[in-house]
Amino acid sequence: MKKSFLAVLILAFAALACNLPSARPATPSGVEAAYTAAAQTVAAQMTNQPPAVTASPTIVPLPATVTPQPATLPPTQGPSATPSPLPCNLASFVQDVTFPDGATVLTGAAFTKTWRLKNVGTCTWTNSYSLVFESGDQMSGPASQALTSGAVAPGQTVDISVNLTAPPSPGKYRGNWKLREPGGVLFGLSTGPFWVEVQAIAPTATPSITPTTGASGGVYNAPLVAAESGSVRSSGEKLGVTNLGDLDNNAVSQAFLSFDISGLPLGITLTEVRVNFSNYDMLGDPFGGLGCMRVYPQDYGTLDAGDYFAGSPLGALKRWCNAAELSAESVAADMLGALQAKVGSTRFQLRAQFNDTASDNDNLADMVRLGSAIKLIIKYTQP
């Protein structure tokens, strides 16, 4: 049945082909291809063969389009800073060891100024280096003197002292100083010279009176030499104020008092010594926390950090155990003998401290600030 149908279909196509004119326009290639494919299918069915399969073209995928990214460049860096080389000779100020700026001195009095400087250059200071007066008030100081007897390497400190004399007239005086290297070049701090600046004051008058006993004698008010007085702390720090007690960091402060006794006549016999420390003020509760304030004889000369006394000393010349006692002028009987031994000298020096408890470690300042209006009243007789 299937073959009969196919035969009829072929005959129909043949008849159709015979009725068409021989001269005709060219059939489009697409139509011819359709006819050819149909004929092949019929032939295949006739021969019982499967039609030829036209292989599909292999499609090769295109590579993915990659959008080029701009190259990442390292951040632009400016030129690295080149540190400035240190000079061979340069000093930096550490502290005033004695006579800080504004310290008072008696007119005409000799005193020693000490600076602590640090060598911040690259060269070692030797005994060929000098301390040189530059400008201002020379105060009888030398034009130059040796800086050190040893060597001060870079990074080390040195204490430099110069002996001066306060001018004869009251006023404010300042002298500028520098250092000089062996080649003669002057140098100092990065900001210029370092200096000494003091306030010269006239000494307090020392009146004498004739006692009513009939014996020849008198009374001498020994003035406090403020420029030679001050305080030293357990940390080694020296200050120009006469404070004693403890600080808020629990460091301990001791006061040092220098009295001028050069006006006492020779050959006298002392009969009484009275002290008046009434012009004082306090921080905290020094008597409640530290106990009694005491004074001790100490010939310290020029005050420095080494004059601090560590421990519990003996031999107090006077003590005050509350504010009421300190506020009143009082007799210092035990001071009589120590002061008698100093007749003929120019100074009588004392150390004041709290001895019962140096510091109560409460992180609060407990201090007595004696000030400079301290009076030492000396009565005497003479043959």
C-alpha cells in the first residue's frame, strides 16, 4: 500500500514537470534546494534507506570579552625627608642648679651661679672648652674660665659654676653667657646664650640697743640671706623657696636657712636667741600628717642637691609641733650654744624638716612655706 502511494506521488510530480515550459526563469537556489531535498526523501523511501543528514556546523564559542582594567600604580610618595645633621657643638639647658631666674641676693654679696647643661652636639667637650661672658651684667664674673676638667661626651650633662658678686645698688641684673670651642668659635643653646638673672636687694638694717642691766651689750637681728636659702627635695631638685614637708607625689622637701651674722661684735657672750617664723603659710595638714617640724645646724655653704639629709637625724635645736607654736615668737634655748660657736663667722645656717614622718604617702601636699621674712633675734653682752 505504501509503495503504491509513493508511485502515484512520483507520477504526479512527473506530470507536473512535463507541463511546465522548458524556458523559465531560474528557480531561486533556495527553492531548488527544497525540491532536491524532497526528491532525495522520496528516493530514500523508495529504496528503504534513511535520508542523508546534513551535519550541523560546529559552533565554536567566542572567548568572553574582557574589559581591560587600568594598571594599578603604587601611591605617589614625596621625597623622603633627610634629617638635618647635628652640629659639632650645641648645648641644651637642663636646669638652674642654683639661683633660678629672679632669685634675690643682697647687694654686694658674693654668690655662685650653677647651670646644668647637656651636650646635644656630636663633639666631646674637653678641658680646652671655656665658659665665656657674652653680654649684659658681668657682676664681677671672669671674662672666661675652663668649662670642665674632664670630658663631656655627646648626650652627657655637666654642672657649670661661676663666682659672681651682686652689684652695689638694688635692682634686676642679667648676664648672658656662652661656651667656646678650642678654635675660638662661640656657641650656646639653639636659641642663643644662657644667663643668670637675679634681683639685688639691700640688706635689712640691724639695730642695736643697750640693755637696761647696766652691762654693755645689745640686740642683733640676723637677716635671712634669701639668695643662699631654699629647699632641696628627695628627688634631688633644688628650689629657691624655703618649703618643707611632702608633695603630692610623696617626695620630701627640706628647707635650708642662711642667716647673716657678720654684724655680731667679736668677744660677745650670747644671752638669748629668739626665732620668729610667724610669716608663713601651709598646704594641707603638715603637723597632723607629719608630726613636728625641727631645725638642725648644717653648714652647707652653697646649697645643692647633696645637702638633702636622708634618715632620722639627732641634735635638733628647736621644734614646733603645731601651727600655734609656729605662729608665736619663741626662745630657742638649745640654739644658744651652736650660735655662740659661730661668733666671728659671717653665716649661721640651719636645715628645717619634718622628722617624725618624712612623708605620709597620701598623695597630698602637706607643707609649711616659711617665706623670707624669718627673724633670728640675738641678745648679747660684751665686756
